[in-house]
Amino acid sequence: MAAAARYSGLWRCPPCPDYHHGMTPIAPALDAETRRLAAYAQAYDALVAQLAARGAGRRAPRVGQRFPGFALPDAQGRFHTLAQLLAGGDALVISIHRGLWCPWCRVESAGWGDAGTALAAAGGRLVTISAEVDGSAAALAERAGALALVDVDLGLCLALGLVISLPAEMTAAYRDGGDDLALLLGGSGRLLPIPATFLIDADGIVRFAFVDPDFRRRAEPAAVLAALRSG
């Protein structure tokens, strides 16, 4: 519990000692994407401010709480329950993301791909969860070295308090830019999850949590590994 993240508007990462062992932080690449998409910064900042004012993400599971059970299909339609995923005794890292279309999700998934060997050595396993229905959920999970689960219609994310509604003009801007969220996610395309990362021990208890309505920020894999190793 010493490495538990704290909540103060968002879950914050503890120090990341793995950087001293060759693991590259993802923050610089996340910032590079933010600079590349600076034309959208004003709209993104306004959305994030509204979400923060409404307390978006505050109902998500916290450190020390039991993560709720679920049953979700993988990309081939086979269902996996949380109990089954924990049955082998390994800790479980759950990364909830917006999708392969999101540049910050691609950065995060690449970071987990680099951390895969260290995660396995520490006794952990990675699962990515996305609502994408076009096959992209599996593609992003492959980048991360993870099992892909598909949260169709965002049922699990709704239960976790992680679903937000985009303004219609932002959805239209995404569509005009080539990312039609209605096709990628189904439905109206206006509902998205808040990206989040949870470390769950073999008993189903949350040992690390990072939840931030600003989708341009993500948990550092090294911080999750530090929490895993601290027990």
C-alpha cells in the first residue's frame, strides 16, 4: 500500500524507479502528441475543465477497494471473467483506453509493449479494455502485449463511473478528421471512457489506480511496476 496513488482531482503516479533500469518514460511522447495536436488544445482544455468540474471519474475504484467482477468478450468473442483472469495467482493490470484511433492511447500501448518483460517478471499480466467494435481493440492490445477485452456499449465503464459524453461539435470534428466514432465504437459515437489504469492483486483488491479526465495524461508503466513490486 506504500506505493498507492492518491486522488486529488486525478490519481497521481508515485515515483518511477524503473527509469534507472532502462525503462523509457512515456510522458515525453505523450507531450509530443499534445504539441502535435495543439490546434485542438482549446477544445480539449474546455472539455477537461468541464469534466473536472463535474467530478468525472471520482466514482472509479480506489486503492484498497475490491474491483467489481465482470465478464467481457475478447476479440474472438470468448468471454473472460475477472475471477478467471485472477485464478492463476498473477496480479492484473487493467488499462482502459479510448482506442487505437487515439494517439495518446497508442503511446501508452507502446510503453506497455516495452515494459512487457518486466511486468511478467514481476508477476503481472496486462489486459486492455476498449469499446471498439471494428477489430482495433485487438490491434492496440497486440502493441501492448496484452489480452484485448471489448467493453461493448461501455457497460463495464459505466459501472466504474468512467463514461463521458462528448460535445456534438467535437464528435463532428473527429469525424471530419477521419475518426468516425459511431463506426469505431457503435451507437452515437458520443460516449467515451476516461482512460484509466488499475493494478489488481490476486484477491481482487486495487493496489494502484490512475484515473484522469484529461485523456492526454496516462499512468507510467514504471509506476505500476513499482506498486506491483512493493506488494
